[in-house]
Amino acid sequence: MSQEPIIKISQLVKKYKGSSVNAVDSLDLTINEGDIFGLLGPNGAGKTTTISMLCSLMSPNSGSIIINGIELNGNNNELKKIIGVVPQEIALYENLTAKENLKFFGEMYGLSGKSLNDKIEFYLNKFSLKEKSDKLINTFSGGMKRRLNLIAGLLHSPRILFLDEPTVGIDVQSKNVIIEYLKELNKEGTTIVYTSHLMEEAENFCTNISIIDFGKEIAKGTPKELIKENTDCNNLKEIFLKLTGRSVRE
Amino acid sequence: MNRLLASIKKELLLLSRDRAGLAMLFLMPVFLVLVMTLLQDSTFKKLNEKQLPILIVNHDADTFGINIVKGLNSANFFKVSEDNNLSKKELEKQIEKGNYLIGIIINENSTNLIKNSIKQKIQSQFPEEVGELFEIDGNKTDQVKVEIFFDPVLKNSYKQSIMGALKQFSAMVEAKLMFEIYSSLFDELLEIELKPTENFSQLVFFDEKYAASDQNLIIPNSVQHNVPAWTIFAMFFIVIPLASNIIKERQSGVSERLRTIPGSNLIGILAKAKTYFIVGFIQAILMLMIGIWLLPVFGLPSLQIGKNGLSLLFVTIAIIMAATSYGIVIGTIANSEQQSSIFGSISVVILAAIGGVWVPNFMMSDLMVNVSKISPLNWGLNAYYDIFLRNSGLYDVLPSIGLLVGFAFVCLLISLYYSRKVKT
């Protein structure tokens, strides 16, 4: 895998209006091309805010973000072409069928005709949704919705995929299908930036990890490196609790 | 273009599956226009035709009594009933019960009293040397008294109209009697027999016309008011499903996902505006068709839409633009569906009420007429009135179109400002 940085974040600061603290506080991150990068942290650590700024959904107060050599500014259309976003919410239309949802998002990415239809068929088969493809998604289970939510972010074959807790609250089978396909996708060259609360999943899935808390990076490295550095911990979960504390967050 | 078409297609699909939204957009206005037109039909009839029920007790079977009853009957806006056997108390009771709005008692011998008064007045014009010209019937020279009883609910304007009518008829009778007495005097003094005047009518003719540019005048009635009024109301009710659609998209995370897709964020808003524009246009056509063809089935007059189709088209477009933009601004600013539906529906109802949808402007107080000018529904309604009732052309309705389009742009600018503010 290439070790060229595809995402470089320098001194990134985000402070929400009315808040006395920075949600993201002078954050520096480097994500290499081909990584499965895990951005981990407790609730309110600044993970989703960081992902939102990377996807140009939010502007930082200061600092810079460079993705694939392009610095994020007001107009990020070139960048948007190479990224795929899978939000934490099921960002789909409940009153459209699975096919109609995918067709709409595909067309929004400029895809059309046979190539779009073929992609939709491929992904529906891949994620075992073919049989229900003509059903309204308000009839779908949580796992089916999550799988469809992922497909909607993959249709345009992005080089970088941002996943905000893609497996939260779903059955083991759905989780397995999603993780296995993401690994496959990464092998084909897609860089994955992923946030999760599931430490075991992150430990097995990620090639590189950054743990952030109160908007700052508090640890980084491969899962193995982190375990090696923290000799008193046996796994990522223990490291996470050691670094971020055991008190419950809001 | 492909993205815009995809968005419009998606909006149409979503709308077609929203049964409650469709019912609100199409069934509610049809129901409203039918019910409100039927309800207000009698009010408009009263206003236009003034068929006020009158009960007359006529004890004077002579010129005065007969002519007053005849005159009231000939004026189409009174529904006259005559019962000469009723006592004063019985008549009052009928009015109290609300069976009649007005009761009139014409006392016995009224004609003779008038004649005596006229003769006395003529006599006083001649010098004493001429002597007695007439035989005046005893001392019966008292003023004639016509007793009128009003239902307390009767509006002052109706009282004025009945009083005006009675004064007019009695003046005509007085003049007729005077003419007859002078004729007999001519005959007696100069031995010239005058021919009887068969048709003793008003000498001044009041030519009443409506100030409309075209001679094919359409008289305002409940249909001419209610159909355009409720059409505009329905078009503005687009606000609720449209705002709800925007909020749902925002809350589900779809709008954020769409913002990560290359291209202008305006496409989503444009697609919604265009979709609901189509809906508004269908609503307008449907409501006009109901006014023209369905309402006559219920015994109501058919809607007359005037001759200026182009003005009608542009005004309709401007109203839909204003309504969709208002929906977009509410959907952008509101934080929840409940908030948008409560604010959206109440604000539209208030704007409709002050805009003259419920009660036409000409029935409002001066204060409310001025207040109504702030409502976009009033701008649209006035423009429709101009086209339907006054046959106004495009130039005449341009100020209303300008106001509606201006309102739409202000709403869109606020939405844009607000959505950008949220992004940062």
C-alpha cells in the first residue's frame, strides 16, 4: 500500500457558536492513501465534527485541510467527486424504494443509464437486498437500512470513503457483510476514514488509528503499535478507557 | 439538468406517496370551496338582491296604501307579505320571532289625510277673496303616520334602504294626489278637463352602471369571491407539506448527504419549488374547473373568469411563486415538523383572514381593509378580482404581480441566508 498522505489536517480548530470550548482543538492528522483510518473517541470528542469538516459540510474556524492535494475552501466540487460519505443517520428517503433511493443518489452523482443500473444491481446483490429492492425502505429492518445507507455512498466509486459509525445498532450478519465488503473495497485502493464506538471492530478493521478527546489527538498508530506502547493493556478497548477515562460522557 | 430532473422526479414520487399531503393539497380546497360557497351564497344574495322579508298590514285600501304595497313589490329586493287582518301586537310578535325583518302598518284613511293636507296647502296659496275651493273632510288634517317595526338584528344599511324606498313611494303618491287635485281644480275653475295621467312615474331616471372597462360585466357573487379566494388559500397551504418535506430531509440527514455531492445546493430547493409549482398549478386549474362546471350542479352560478387569460396565467404563476417560497422559508427556519406545521397553518389562516379570503374586503372595516394590504393572499385575490370582475388586463394587475414576485424573492433570500448561516 502507498504511504503517501491523501488527507492532511493541520492545526484544525472548530468552535460552535455559544460554546466556551473548542469541539476540535488544534488537531493535526495525516491519513495515508490506502489506509483504513479509525478516528476513535468518546461522545463529544470531536469525531463527527472532524468528519463533517473533511466532507466540507462545515467550515473550520482555523487550520487547513488538504485532501488529495486540494485545499478545502468555499468551492469543493472537485473534492466532492472523489469522496463518498456514509453518515451516522440513515440518510435515505423512507417513502422511496431501495432502488428508487439508489437511482436518485446515483443520478445526483451524474451517473445514469445502464452503468448506474448495473451498479445498483451489483450492490443490491452484494448486500443481499435484491429481493427487497422494490419495497419502500420504511418496511426495512435496521440492518437492511444500514446496508442501503452504505451503498448510497459507494455508487460513484469514491477514492476516499468517510464512514460515521456505519455498523451502529445492527445485527451481526449485517455488520459482517459491511465490514467484509469494506475490506474488499480497501484492497481495491479505496481509503477509508471510519469512526466508531466499537473498539473490537476498530481493532480488527483499522490499519491506523487516532484516538481523540476534547478535540485533541491523544494517541495514534496501528492497533498493534498502540497495544505495544500500552503494556498494561491487552486490547484497544482497554487503551481507550485508560486514555479517555471511565466516567460516563454526555 | 439531469440532477434537477432526478430531484423533481424524486419529489413527485415522494408527494404521490404522501396521502395526507395530497388530501390537504387537493381534497381540502375542493371541500372548502364547495362548503364556503354554498354557505356564503345566501349572504351574497342578501347583499346583492336584498330580498328582505317585509310584513305589511295595510288598512288604507286607497291610493296611498295600494301604491306603497305595489311599490315595495316592484322593488325586487323586498319579499313582501300582506296580512291586513293582523293587529299591531300580532305584527310585532311576527317581527320578534324573526319571521320578518321589517313590519309596516299603514293606517286607515291615510289617503284621505294626505288629500286633505294637500287641499289645505293649495287653499292657502289662493287669496281669501277666492273663497273655499274644496270641501275639506272635517278636521282630518293630521300628518299621516306609517308605523315601521324593525328586527333588532337588521343592519343600519338595510333600515336606510327600506326608509329610502318608503319615502320615495310616498313622495310619488303625494305628487300623484297633488296632480289629481290640481286637475280637478282646473276642471272646476276653468272648465278644462285634463286627461288622466296613466303612467305617473319618476321624472328623473338614474342610470346605474358598474365601473368596469368591459360591458360584459360580471356581478360579484359567492362563486366569484369564494373560488379565487379558496384557490389562493389552497395554493398557500402548499406551505405545510413543502416545509415538512424540507425538515424531514434535514432531520434524516439526507440534506447533509446531498451537500457532500458535487454541484449546487440550490438544485434541491429548485426541484422542490418546481414540483410544488406544478402542484399549485394543478390546484388552480382544478379549482377553476370546479367553479365553472361543478358549482352550477349545486345550483350556484358558474364562475366567470373574464377574458384576460394571459393576466390570469401570470397572476397564478406569481401566487404559486409566493406560496412555494413561503413554504421554503418556513421549512428552512423551523426546527421541527410540528413547529413548521403549526406556524405554517396558523400563519396562512391569519394571512387568509386578513387578506379577505374568509370575509371579502368590501365587508371589512376601514382599519381591516388597510391591514389586509400586508397579506400576499390579498394581493393575489385583488388581482383575481381585477381579472374576473373588472376584466383588467396584464398592465392593471402588474402591481399585484410585482408584490407577489417580490415577496417570493424576499422569502428565497431569507432561506438562502439562513441555510448558509447554518452551514457555518
